[in-house]
Amino acid sequence: MSTPVHARTAALPAQAAAGASMPARRHWARDLWRLLAPLYRQRAGALAAAFALAGVTLAAGVGLLGVSGWFLTGAALTTAGMAFNLFAPSALVRGLSFLRIAARYGERVTGHGATLRLLADLRTVVFGKLLPLDLAQLSRYRDGDLVARLTGDVDALDSVFLLVLVPIACALLGGAALGVVLGLWLPAAAWTLAVSVGASALLVPWWLAQASRAPGAAAQQAAAELRSQALQAVEGHADLLALDAEGAARREFAQACTALSRARQRQANLGTAGQAALQAVAGACVLAVLVWGLPALRNGTLPGPVLVGLLLAVLGFFEVVGPLMRGASRLGGAASAGARVAELAALSPAVRDPGTPAPPPADVTLRVEAVDYAYAPGGRAVLRDVSLSVAPGERIALVGESGAGKSTLLSLLLRLADPTAGRVTLGGVDLRALRQQDLHARVTLLSQDAPVFLGTVRTNLLIGAPEAGEAALWEALDAAGLGAFVRGLPEGLDTWTGETGRTLSAGQARRLCLARALLSPARVLVLDEPTQGLDAETERAFLADLPRAARGRSVVLSTHASLPPGVMHRVLRVESGRLLPVAGPV
């Protein structure tokens, strides 16, 4: 298990509060806008339509209350039924009602649809940034943390447009329009409305955004911790039960839930305070309309129905502005989420294609020449002065203790990372001079945790060669020793494998992944612990079939398994970052 949850989450509010005063965080709103603005430009049409419909909804809602108040009051005060035209205002009420319903529906559909597409765009950008990162860059993050940033943090940004930007813009424009109408009858009250609109649309939201930064940051961190804890519990479920650590895991998860609940409660309290402030501003504005309107009513310059209509219109305006308080109270969380997402979006891969790539060589001899590697500059060397040559068609096994550097060496052969010193060549060409696409067309990987994806046997195989025909798929399955099994399935290649290949045994899943790798045109197969988790009999059968499956390709195998005789041409030991020969028959 990782560091206890309560130890990490207890200090979150204090850390967030301290971070709020740091110079790098003073422009959090600008940083959030920098992250979202390019995405907003891509969806400008849909967002503009949502904003226009929100404006129509606001105007129709305010107009509906104003006209209804004028209409009902006028009708009530009329002594003779024929003296008041009932048809025009009643038609206007019905028209505004239908307009408000239609506009609200259209705004919801358009706005939420655009927001969901924005979030999908953002996830695509962030995921695209993560894919090319090297080992050292990815090692800075836990798997659960990356999942939390791609899910919860991105989701937290959905409120920025719908609950903040649109309500502020509509409040300012709608307030200006209502102020003009109010100014025609009560100029002094119009100025009061202007101040009230500024307070409700700008001042109070700004205060809520500032006050919500600490609880918002704490909530995002706690939510990320919950996701990490859940992922760890799922992945380590068997170990937790075997070590009787289930109770400790439950307690840590409960503590993370408590931390999240407290942060959410603080956010909710701020939202309530914002609503209270809004009601106070609205009440002051209504009172101002009465203060200025009643004298005008007494001296006959303002008809009673008009005064009631203006009062209800003002009340309707502030009712529509209400969601802004909820959105502003969540801005702190959105800012924290935006910073976490922006951190990933700003990453650039350490391993890049050269500006002018070398042509891929026909020779597939792999050479490692005096290579050193460390995950961080100046850090502990994982590999030291390693040299290795793999001739075409040669099969080499790397053995050694966990952590000795076997997997790291394999990653250098695939250029998933670049050596700190020395070089790795393919056919005499430094891997750094080749395009990664050209390299991976010649050197392919089967890792110890190679996944079986949700889908059919066919779709899993086609990942290795999307254009492969059915004959090629069967050839790869036969080479991997899985052809007879798949032929016996009711739907053959179209049999559903289930999530993570749950309909297959561990050995069958591993052979399916091997068949996928064999579909690649690569002449060099890099296998990282391909028998990890298999029982002894399945492991021996898998390794015994390897020469036949490789079909003359070069093989570099990292393993802890006992190797059957004749499977490998050479066996080398990786020990403390160095490569040593293993004497004796192979």
C-alpha cells in the first residue's frame, strides 16, 4: 500500500491555501482560460448558439414575469372589462412562455452537447500527450493519478462555460437591457439596478471564486486520491486479502472519503453564502424600485400595472442569475483541475523523431554499445556500461533479479527511452536517427502486462496488423499455438473475449498477445516476462513453442523462468545494471 490516505489528504486544505498566495498561482483565471480557449475556438459555433439561446431564455423569462405582472394587475384594476385589452397581453404571455420553454430546451441540448464534446477534445489532447512520454516522465505519476486527471479533473471543467461564462455574459447583457427599460420610467432605480447587476454578476462571483480555491483544490486532490485508492485496491485485491490488510485499506479509503466530504461541504457552504448574497442584492434592488416607484405612482407618472411589471421583471432577472453562484463556488475546483490537466497538456516527449530521419536499414542487427541509463539526470544508474549484439535470427535470454535492469534494457531496444550515455543501433544506424514508426515496424514488443482488449479475437489481433487478412490471422494463431483452440470456439475469430480477456485462461490470453505481436512485420521480437503469472506447465509449453513461433526472427527475452533446452542461443545475466554471460548449456 502507498502512504496512508489521511497523511496525504489532511494537509490538502492548508497546502491549497498556501499555494493561493504563491506568485505562480496569482493568475489562475488566466491560466485556466489559456487551457480552455483553444478548445472553445474549435467549438465556437455550438458555443455561440448555446449562448444565444441562453440569452433568449433569460429575456423570455424576465419578459414573461414583467408582462404577467403588468397584465394581471391591469386586469384586476380595470373596472370595466371592455376597457382593458385582454387579448394582446394574454397572447404575449403565451408566446413568451413557449419561447422560454423552447429556448431553454435548445440551450440545454446545444450547451451540454458542446460541453461534452469539449471535454472529449480535452481528453484526446491530454491522452495524446501521455502516449509518447518516456519511462522517466511517466514514473513521476501513479497510474491512479493519471486516471484521475483524465476523468475527474477534466469533468470538473464542465462548469466553466455553462455555469460561469454564459451566466455572467447573459447577466451583463440582460441587466443592461432591463436597465434601459427601467430607466425609461425610473432613472434612479436603473442606476441601482446597474450596481446590483455588477455586484451579482461580477463582485460576488469573484469573491466566491477566490474563497473556493482552497476547498476546490482539496476536493480535487481528495477525489484523485480516492480514484488511486480504488485502482490500487482492485489491482492488489488478492494481496490485500492474503496479507489481511483489507481492514487497513478500508480505513484509508474511509479517511479519503471524509476528506472529500469536508471539502465538498465547504464548497456547498460557499455556494449557499453566494445565494444569500444574491438574495440580499436582489432585495435591495427591489426595495430601490419601490422607493423610487411609489412616489411616481402617487403623482400619476407611473401606472400601477407598470410598477408591478417592473418589480416582477427585476425579481425574474435575479432568479435567472442564481445558477451563477453555484458555478462560481465551483471555480476553485475547476481552477485546481485545470492546473492538473494543464500540467499534463504542457508535457513534451523526451523521445522525439529526428528532423531529418535516416532511411530504415535492411539489416536488423541490434547493438547496444557501452550504454548507461538513469531515470533522472545525476540519479542512480540503472544500467552501466552495457554492450550487447543481437544477430538476425538469434535468440537471447536476459535473466536476473527483479530491478536489475532487464526491462529497462528492453525499453532502450525499442527506444521507449534514450540512453544517458552510449548508443543503441539497428543495422549500424543509431535509433535516435530513425523515425519511431520505422523502428517499431522492425522491432516489436510483447510486455508482461500486454492486455487483451475488450472485443473479439479478431479485433484483438487486428491491433497488430489492421490490414491483415483472415489467412494471416490464422497463421499467427497457429504460430502462437492458439489456432486449434480458436477453431473450436463457436464463433471462431469473432468470439467475444470479454473485458481483459476474462473468457480466456491466462495461458490462452498470453498466446493471443503473442499472436498479435507475430502479426507485426517486425524481424525482432522483444519479450518482457511473457510467462509472468502462468503456471509451470503452461510456462514450459509457451517457451518450448517460442522458436517455432518466432520463425527465424531475432528474439530478446527477459524472463525469470527456467528455460527448456535448445530454446535460446545465448543466456545473459543482468546484475546490478551490468550484463554478464551465463556459462553452461542453453
